[in-house]
Amino acid sequence: MTGNTSVRGLWFLVPVVLLWASTPLLVSEVSKGLSIWEANALISGFSTLTLALAVTAFGRWPALRALRGGQLAALLGLGAGANFPYTALYYLAFALAPEAAGEANIINYLWPLWVLLLSVPLLKEPLTWNKVLGMLIAFAGVYLLVSGGNWIRFRTENLLAYASAASGAVFWGLFSVLSKRQGEREPLTALFLYLGASSSASRSWLWPWPAPEPSVSPRPPAAPGLWWRP
């Protein structure tokens, strides 16, 4: 990698960091008015459309057509089987505890630790003492966050939201490791397939939840952000 390429890559990190930093706020707002399936389908569908335009603008469709059946199935399987559960669990965490969105987001950032752990059996990478020490420190920091800074007493009021965020981290770690295991792929077309499969999976979850029959009797509003919203 040349120096110019390295510097250019670092500049791309700036918008990436800004987008990641704004994600908790945006997801919190979206979760107030939509179910997790609706939010997932809307966001991943919009992202798929945006990527389709980018693939067209940069002339990447030949790379998509060059994929063999097994390669295409693997990319779509990763999108539906790893990226979709990650986003669904991430949105669910925010819907269950919108007041603890910051804590849920930090817990979700355990995914780099799962990348390290899953890389050992799946990529045959060594697990060094430095990695183990770093993971223990990170897990201890998250525990202190969830427990309110108390090593002994554990807060349970937002436990389901925290568990959802932590489970999402496992899926994202799995997605990252399996993506690396597949080898080099053209990034735009790979993202297009990942998010397209995730969007399709989200929409498939919407079908079993029909809209309720209209009623003249008043009823309390359903809790937003969970399964579906009347």
C-alpha cells in the first residue's frame, strides 16, 4: 500500500465515523414511529437503492454478473443470515430502552471482540495474550457501564435491551469474519447484495403481521418500535 493510498483511505474514515456516531440518534427517532421490521425494511431498502445507483454510476454491474452461483449464494446468505439479524437486534435494543440508547450502542460495539474470538476457529488466527487482555478490559468496561459503576450490584431494568444489543454484536462479528473468509470482493456490489438480502428478509417478516381490523371502540396505543404498529 502506498503512502497516498493510505492517506486517502484515512480520509474516507472521517465520514464513516460521523455516520456511525449519528446512528444511535437516527435509530432512536425511527424506532419511535415504526416497528423494528418496518425500520429495518425501510433503511435497508433505501440503502439498497442508493447502492444500486452507485453501482450503476461507477460501472460495477460486470463484477456482479461475473459472480458464480456459489459466490452469489454466499453473499446473499451473509446478508440475510448475519446482517439482517444484526440490524434487527440493534433496532430492537433501541425500541426496548430508548432512554438507554447510549449504553445499548456502546454494548453493541463489542463486535470487534467477537471478530477476534471468531477469527480463531473460523480463520485459524492466533489468540495472543495481548488480545485476551484487551478483550477482558473491554468486557470489564461494558460491565461497569451496565452496572452503573458498581462491581457487585447489577442493574436489570434494561437487561433485555442490553442483551439484544450484545446479541447483535455477535452477529456483526460473525458477518465480519465470514466476509473476510470469502476473500476479496468488489465492495459496492458486495454491499448491494448484502443489503438487498437484508431488505428482503425484513420485508418477509412483515407479511405474517397483518394490520388489525378497524374498531370503533377506543383502545390504548401499542408500544411503538417492537413488532408492528397499528
